[in-house]
Amino acid sequence: MGTLKMLSTTQQMHMKCTKFVSLLALLVIAVGTGCKRGPQGTTPLPGYGKGSVPSDRPQGPLEPGPKVGEDLTGGGALPENLKDLLADPNQPAVLRDNTVFFAYDSADIRPSETSKLDAIASYMKSSGNKAIRIEGHCDERGTEEYNRALGERRALAAREYLVRVGVSGAQIDTRTMGEDNPVVPGHTEAAWSKNRRDEFILLQLPGGVGATNPQ
Amino acid sequence: MTKPLTFIVSLFLALSAFAAEERIVIERPLDDLGFLKPIPVSISGFSGEVDSVLKNDLLFMGVVNVPLEQAKYLVTGSNGSQVEGGVTDKVTKHPVMPRKAYTGGSLRLQTHALADDIAQALTQLPGIAQRKIAFKTHTGPGAKEIYIADYDGHGAKPVTQDRVNVTAPSWLGRDTLYYSSYKLGNAAIFSHALKTGQRRAIARYGGSSISPAVSPDGSKVAMILSKGGSPDLYVSDPEGGNLRQLTTTREAESSPCWSPDGRTICYTSRERGGRASLFRISASGGGATPIPTPGAPIPSEPDWSPNGKWIAFTSLIGGTFRIFITPPDGGRVYEVAEGEDPSWAPNSRALIFCKGPDGGKRLSLLDVPTKQTKDVPRVLESNSQPGWAR
């Protein structure tokens, strides 16, 4: 009958048990239970055990990551030295005016777009000391990470074309913007068709010819 | 009936009840898909926020509040200076969960702890109410931040404050997030320790480094890197070392997730002929196998349930995002909600997902077998890419 004894000493107890007269009924009470029982000790919440309060998440400085793995061989590997360069403040018209557009859910370069890429290739080949970044964008249809990969695939498709017509792959980096930077707002095909695109951006090369304001 | 017979029957019933109490039998019937049918309880003794939070928490853990006469179990307790509660069998009066009291935090957090304990006792499934979610928030043009919050959206706090694009949060345990950020230029993958704020770029290559997914045991990170000339699936250790390329297609692989045993990765790519599909591949390399999802085109952003039974994913049908679940081998799909980017709760029963137009998305909770949903309070303009710490 230890249970009954404990019940009688518990503060939060609210006995509502009806009277039982037989021994059998007492047995049922002993195992347990029609009565509300007091708490069996307290359960501290994680992180609150010793008066500690979770702090606002601080945010430390960024550490550049280690160089890991090896660059993959094959014509397509991307240059490592361009990835974080800033855009040149003086963007040439040939890059600015030749945005390449894509069909829905496609990263294929359409025939209508190749003359734009040919013009960009001529510009790139006119001086060997230039570097560009191709930014691939998507419309809002498709989930975010699907579009992030699709945007990268679109940028790489233009890069492949430029390399095929003689531009060095070492001059071209790619970046996906997914669906995050639509150029035309709205939820119609008119907007979507303008948002499915590759933009071409001249990079500031430290000390290079294209660098008007090297860092 | 004669009096002696009545006495014997009474004795028999009493002894049966006694025996039942000894065994603590809780019936847990399953529905057609193998999900636990909601367990009916009657909740009493609580008030205000504690009462509503408790009922909401339990709803997403397969425990539903019903009128007393329909209940099988009684959830009783109180919320004065602290939350207390316990569960008894309505018929046998056996204590399914002895009454407990909670200290620390807030009444709200104590209620989450009580809800988890009640659900665990009744369903034998892990609690979900004390696990955080991470998600992406729009804070302005071109600027997003990662936030964390309670699973129901309360207590939201920023993790990043970079004012750049940042995407795809993925938990390592409960104290570290991985995400992809444009902070340094191209998208790179960072680890971010929540308690210290220390972060490191663990994958930062030419092209884009996106879509990190930490394995359930925290020993590996799957990711999409384009450094080889196409967006391919790679795996590294948590620090970014021992990088290994798993796919070599020209297609854009995207949105990897892990099986609970850490042996298999599911992701999106395209079949020959260009049709988008889910695939599965051994985490140690080898051939990729399509996961057929008939009736659910352009499947993406899969998430494998912690019990291994289901993969939830997003399909795009007629311009509308819909969430489906499929067994890991595919072949049949079940639509569970309109929305996108589902993430399983630790109990393999609830999902958190997002819905709404670009720039105005919000998070919502879903109890998969009953299809009940509840919207989560929005933080700033738009919330997406929720990830449940498990």
C-alpha cells in the first residue's frame, strides 16, 4: 500500500475517489489510479536546468574553407580564381545587351540565341585578358533548389557554347541565382519568359586590363 | 441473474481489469497506409495558451482531443506556476503516463515538453514539439536570412544577418546548421554552430556550391557542385574533406536527401529523354536508379521520413505545387497537400512545408494521415525551405 501512502503526502493531490468497501476494490486503488496523482519530481527543460537561458545566436566571422578535393579533369572544369570577383563598374554593351533567354524548364541554347553568344565570343577573343561571369536565372515555376540547379545548368550551357567556339574556359565563371532575382515581376508567361535567362557580367581582374578599379 | 452469479461476474471483471493494468495494453490501430490512427483523448484541467498549445501539439503527433464519451484516455493536469499533466486509461484508470511537472523556460515550452511526453507514452513515436525548425526568410530585395523557431513558428530568431541570398538550411544534430550563402561571392556551403556563431565555408569552388544535406548520423554532407562543369552530386565529411563525386551526368542534379540509415541518397535529375525524376544512389557510389512517381511530374526537393517508409516530395502540376508521398522504391504516390518543399517531423507523421506565391510564402504544418493543416505565423515577408531538426 505504498502508493496510497505516497498519495496522502502529495500536495497536488485532488482525491475524488469514491468509497470502496471490499478488499478487491482497495487492491485496484493500490495499483493505481482513478485518483489524480501528484507529480513524480519535476522535469527540467533542456537548456533551462541551471538557470541558463539560450543566448541570441551570435554570429562569428567567416573562415575561408580549406582547399579540398581535386579539380576534376575534362574540358568543363571551372576556374577557381574568378569565383568571388566583383563586377566591373563599366559593363560593355555587348554583354549587357545580349542576355540569353530559355524555354520553360530547359537549359538548351535555342537557335535564336546563338548570334548573341557569337557576339560575346568575339568580344572575349578580342583581348585575352578578360573574365566574365555568367549568371543563370529561372522563372518562379519549379521548387527553389530545383531552380538553383537549373539556373547553374543554364549558365554552364552558355559557357559550353563559348568554349566550343574558341573562348578559354579559364575566362568564364558561372553562378546560379535560381528564381531569386526575377527581372520582371508577375506570374504570367510574359514575365516568366524574361526571367528565364543568362546574364553576362565583366569581372574586375586584379591588375588586369579589364580592371578599371582593382581592389 | 442470481446474486451469487452477479458476484462472480463482478469478481471476474475486477480481476480482468487488474490483469489489464499489469500488462498496460495500448491499442494502436493503423490506417491503410500504415500510419497510426489518431488516439482519442479527453483533455481537461488546462487553460488559455497552455490548453491550445497542448491540443495543437498533440494533433500533429497522432493524439486527438475528443468529447469525453469518445475518449479512450484522459489527459489531466493544470497550469498554475508550472505545467503539470498525466495520462490515464479512461476505463481501467491505469496511469499510462504518471503525472509530471515541468520547470524552467516558459509555460509554452513546458507545454511542448508535456505534449512530447504524452505523445511518446501513447504512440511510442518520438516527440516533435521541442524540435526546432530552420527556414529561409525574405528580408528585402536580394536579401534573405536563415531563421530558426519552435516548430510552430514561435520564438523565431535570425541565424544569419548577412543581407545576401542564403538558401537550403540543413541540420547537423540540433546545434549546427548547414546552408548555402552568397556572402563571399558565388554560392558556397557553410557550417554554422548556433551556440558559438562560428561558421566555416566547407565547400567553396568555382561555379556554384549549393543544396547541402547532412546525413542522419552527421558524418557526411551531400551537396550539388558545378565545379566539374555540370551540377553533380557530391559527398564530403562535415568539414568538407574527403570530397567524392557520385554523379557525372550533364543534367542538373538537385536537392539531395538521405535515407535514415545513411546508405542511400535520393535526389532529382533527368532521365534520358529529358523527363525530371527522383533517383536513388548508394552514398558510397555506383549506379543511380530512377524512383518512378506516376502521376506526379517534375518531382523535386525530396525528404526521406526518419522511419524510412516514405519519401515526401514536391510535384508541379498545371502550375500548382503539390506535395506527395511515395515509398522509397516509388511506383505509387499519394497526394497529401497543396504546397512545396516538405520536411518530415521526427515522428515520420507530420510534415512542415511552404505554400503561396513567390515573395509571399508561408509555412504550414500537416498531419499526413488526417491531412489536417495549420499555418505557422509568418516572419517578415516570405518564408520557405523549412527543415525540421530531428
